[in-house]
Amino acid sequence: MDTFYQLFEQIAAFDGIQQAVRYFQTIALSDLVDVAIIAFIFYRLIILIRNTQAGQVFKGVFLVIALLWLSDLFNLHVLNFILENLVQVGFLALIIVFQPEIRHFLGQVGSGNLKRYLKNPGEQNELEAAIGQIVQAYRDMSRSKTGALTVFERNSILNDFIRSGTALDAAVSSELLKNIFWNKAPLHDGAVIIRAGRIVGAGCVLPLSGNQNISRELGTRHRAGIGLTEHTDAVVVICSEETGSISVAVEGTLKRHLAPETLERLLRNELLTQEEEKKNGGLIPLNNLLPLSNLLSLFKVKKEDGDEHVE
């Protein structure tokens, strides 16, 4: 009898394997594409929530959904009626609450990534030269405690912010930057915007961050740098007028107390294409590792190696 049961279990197990094989054979390419699209949408939503204050609101949404399920499970009719009506109007309310985040998300989708691959070698060489000049200028301005705010445009077009200042068309040089940010210069209070390795605007006004978790010791320059990167994919380099500390804002995150060598490495990783980086030391830029780099960044700690991260 035991032998019979063992044989039956073996047959059942074999039949289960066959069913699993038949199930996988029914999966078509369109099913894989469908799952990949949904996974990408959820991934972008996670990144969107991580870089804003929307996370707390989504916790409330999940709590309401959990209460709705529990009220239906335990036949709590009054609570279930209230929550069902709340959910019906909740979708419209979420659109209103998350209007800035939705606009930011659609703007990122519309910007695309083709621009990065259509850059000609001349633009890349000019951008690489601009990075070297930026590092040299910020090394000197850090020593003299000169306040500075420099924006590198990437896929998100910054024409609205350029129009808020003075339009320029000049090669990036450390001397020019130090003259612009000299505290008696007329354009020193605004931001310099760099597009494709050239200065296209100075004295530009940037939006301040609404993040309440930013340290109170950070001034307007830092809040403006963080604010711009919350709504665009720009990279912002900041020099503190009070301490001379160099910081970089990317995707709503601020990395502080950077040495000039660290600043150069970070800018190369963020701005140069993979092909150009291979010719300059084999570093792979973070942009070309997306979405893996963003996924890994979900697990980063608040402080590491003396850098402070504002999320």
C-alpha cells in the first residue's frame, strides 16, 4: 500500500510539472511586453514618490483601500458604504493633489532619451572641456567663499528659466564663471545655465524646493538647486557663500561637501555618454545604467562618507 501511495505521488508530481510546462507554453510575446510595460510604470511611480512628498499621501491611500477590504470582509456595511463613496471621488482628488508630480512625470516621458544619443562628438568634447572649467572655477570659488549656482541642462529643456535671466552664448571658462559670480557683478545672484557645453543664460531664476525636510542651514541657492532637479533632470552645482562648500543636486537629492576631484568624477558620470567615458578612463555614466541605478538608489542611506542626502 505504501508503495502504491508513493507511486501515486510521483505521478501527481509529474502531472504538475506537465501542467506547468503547458502553462508556460501559452505565454506569448505580447504577454511579456504587457508585463514589462506595467512593471516600468510601477517602477517610475516608485521613483516619482521617492523624490517627492507624495509618499505620505500614498500611505493614506493604501490605508483606505485596506479598510475598504476589511469592511467588506467583516460585513461592516456602514463603513464599507462610506469608503466606497470616498474611493469614487478619490481618483479625481488624487489628480488634483498630484498635479505637479503628474506634470513632471509626463514631461520626463515627453523629453525622451534620443537627445543623448544624437549628440555629435563636437558637443561631447565641448561638454568635457566645460566640466574641467567648472571644476577649476569651483575650486577657486570654494577657497574664496564665492556663492555660485551652475545648471547643466540634459533632456529637460530649460528655456523658461533661461528667459528669466540674461541670454548668453559663450564658451565655458573658469575666469568667466568667476566674473559672473563675483559678488558685485549684476548677474551674480542668479544661476548660470549650460547647454551642450556652452553658457546660454546667466542671472536665471530657479524654483525653490518645497521639501520641508531640507536642513535649515541651507540657503536659497541650495533650495533653488534642489527645486530645479525636483522638476527636471538637470544637474546643478552649488558653492556656498557662507562655508565655501561644494554641493551637487541631482533628482531632488543634494550631495554636499564635495572635493573638486569628487565633483569632476560625479559630473563625468552624470553628463558624459558611455562611449566618451570609455575613452576617458572606462567610467560608465549613471544615466546609461538606468533604470538599475535608480532602483539601487532606493536603498541608499541618508548619510554616507560625509555627504548629506536630502530626499
